[in-house]
Amino acid sequence: MSETERQEPSASVSIRMGEEVPGLFRRHVPVEAPPGAKVMRRAYGFDEVAIVPGAVTVNPELTDISFTLGDLQLPLPIMAAAMDAVVDPRFAVDFHQMGGLAVLNLEGIQARYDDPAAILEEIAAAPKSQVTSLLQKVYSEPVRLELIGTRIRDIKARGGLCAVSCTPANTKRFAPLAVEAGVDVFVVQSTVTSARHISRSPTGLNFEDLVRVMPVPVVVGNTVSYEACKELMEAGVAAVLVGVGPGAACTTREVLGIGVPQVTATIDCAAARDQYYHESGRYAPIITDGGIVTAGDMCKAFAAGADAVMLGSILAGTLEAPGRGHHWGMATPHALLPRGTRVTVGVTTTLQRVLFGPTSRTDGTENLVGALRTAMGVCGARTIREFQKVELVVAPSIKTEGKIYQHNNG
């Protein structure tokens, strides 16, 4: 049987099964799709691809993994997600001191309660069957504008860089307060954010206007498509967050049926970034946000074209995270349509070990920086930009090939 007959059929045609042929395979007989039929293309997640080693190798310590965001130069291309179980002021400072950038949620518990610790304890102790209703109740308390400045000044007073996040609906109100308090990066974030938006408001959020008046980098997300990403960059944003629904605590894909697997989403948005750079001469980085469970996933995100990654659940299990071993998404407490759930990750490690080791774990959940440098070295890439150009292959068996004893022995 020829290799052509063994390949998956093109997604642009309808398929019927023909007669059996010798061996394990049936012959696929492609039939032209009817005129006007919807055409689907194949999209890939982290578990379905692999990075191809290079012809040249580099010592890991010679790699440069720094990340530039506006005028900021960060030692690590890693951001901590704006989730209440991951980032509070203390965590933000700790994360900055280790080289990354943590994002504080301005619509979360930190901006609603004088004593967030008590609320976090209550959420951690709640039975699974009651936690969503509890979260809805907790997040029904209004945001207190004075707490926005308080939390930002707390981070700055401890010597940390401060990034904050809010939804488009609250951006006009919160952005001036954040700037006044000394914020370093402002993130506008929702499940899906686009440069063009239709609403009843005659004066909706205009990103070109926002970028023009903000003295700090404006990061916008989330998106997964070439067109939407490029339009956000054309509006002048400093960076774009990529990912809809892949997070460990997110149920958007189940509730709305919306999302694109992260490897394909990153590749598409990287193409938009490169085209925009070719046209404008301005480089606007993309940040793969969500779905990264291991160091291998993170390395694949960079190989697919990411300039940085945003992590949530993998950081929620650290001693420094405020979630007490739990993690929930920003859309979990939605009053009418919750699109998330609380997941238990346990307090099993520290921020130092997750980022830099040392580690005795063999599952890729610690020493992310060491893994990234090693992967870059194996591929002969000295910078993230060089690593973005390495070859990726479709590899559905990448996690199972030859691993029978690992799976049998647990």
C-alpha cells in the first residue's frame, strides 16, 4: 500500500469508506464537497506535535531567553496569569524578583475585599458541589476603586513590576486609576477580544485611543485568529494574548464550543505578527496563554512562534500562590453563564523549583527555564526568535511511542 493511501484525507473533501484492502487499512475514497459546503482544516494542540532537533547544538547556558515588552526588558519570557488563585501582591513581587511578570486581576478578590485571605480560605474549604455558587456570591461584591490603587502601590512599594488586567467593559474606568498608582503594564482581557466590536454603546472601547493616552504598554487578549490578531496590532497594542479555552480551569470550549488548539492558534497569530512587522517595522510580541501543563508544552509554544507564555495552573500549585492549592478561571464566577470550574492542584512545590529547579520530578512540571534552554540548545537556537523557526512535525504518538513500561508501571 502506498503512503498516499495511508494518509489522512484532506479536510476540504467529504469522505466515504470504500472496499477493504489487505492489511490494517481501509481505502479512503475522496469525494468532492458539494458547492457551498463548509470546509474545515485540521488544527493541532500540544500533544499532537513534536519539535525536530537541529543540525547544530548549543550549550544551554549560551541561550538568551529574555523578553521585551514595550520599553521593559524581562529576563524570563514567562507571565503569571491574572487569576486570583495565582497572583496577589506578594506573589507578583516574588515572581518579578525571579525574572517574570505577574498580572493582577483588577476585577478579582484583591479589588473587592480588604481581607482577601479570608475569602480565599472560604473558597478553598468549599465542597466541590457548592464552590461555583460560592464564587458567584463572592464576586457579586462590587469592585472598590480605592483598592485598585492600594494593591498597585503595595506591589510597587515592595520593589516589583506591576501588571494589571481588567475586561474591556471596565477599562475606561480602571486605566486612569492604575496609571495614577504607578502601574507598569496594563492588560485588557476577556474570553475573546477584538479590535472591532458591535454594541449599543455609542462610545465603546477604542484601542487606538487607549494606546494613545496610556503611558505604559497595553496588552490585549484573547484571540486565536490571524485577522483578529493583526487588527489588534494595527490598533497599536504592545502585545497580544493568544488562546481561547485551553486553560485547566476553563470550560469555554464545553459551554460555548469555541476555541482553537494552541499550536495552531499560536502559528496563525505568529504569522499575523510577522506580516504586521513586515508592513510597519514595529514588532508586537504574541503571548501564548493557557493549556501549558509541562515544560514540553511550553517549548512547543515557543517553537510555534510565541514570544512569551502565560501560565496559570502550573503556578497555582506553588507555596507562594494564594489559592491554597486550588485554581479557578476568571469566567468561573459569571453570574449567568459560568465558563470555568475550581480545580485542585495541591500545594506541591515552590516558585523557585517550578522556574529553576532543582527537581527530582520527571514529568516536566519543574525547572521550566532549564527545559527551555535545553530544548533551544538541542535545536541550535540561541534566541527565542531563532527557536521560533525550528521545525515542528505532526506526531500523535509522541507521548506514547516506546513508553509501554511507563504507562504499565504508573
